[in-house]
Amino acid sequence: MLYTYSLSKRTMVHARYSRLKNDDGGNFNFYNNPVNNGVNAGDGAKYTGFMVGLRHSF
């Protein structure tokens, strides 16, 4: 999910929420980062990520 909100004509806030569920024991990544932190996950493991940013155009 990605949400954006314009604060002004040149400034925007954005937030992203991501969730992965490891039903079949697969190996997934958030963007370019591994989500297991070096620990093998079993079936049914869930990972979540949250990001907030501010963009200003000059």
C-alpha cells in the first residue's frame, strides 16, 4: 500500500506499508533487503515493513 499527501504545491509526504506471508517456506525480499535477518523462517512466518518519506521539489 502506498499513500501520498500533498502538503503544498512542491512538498509531498508519502508512506508505504508492506506485508509478506511465508505460506510455502519461500524466500522473499522487501525491495533489495532480505527479510529474514539471517534466520531461516518456517511455514506461516509473516514479515511487515513501514516507510515514511518527505519529498520537496526545488
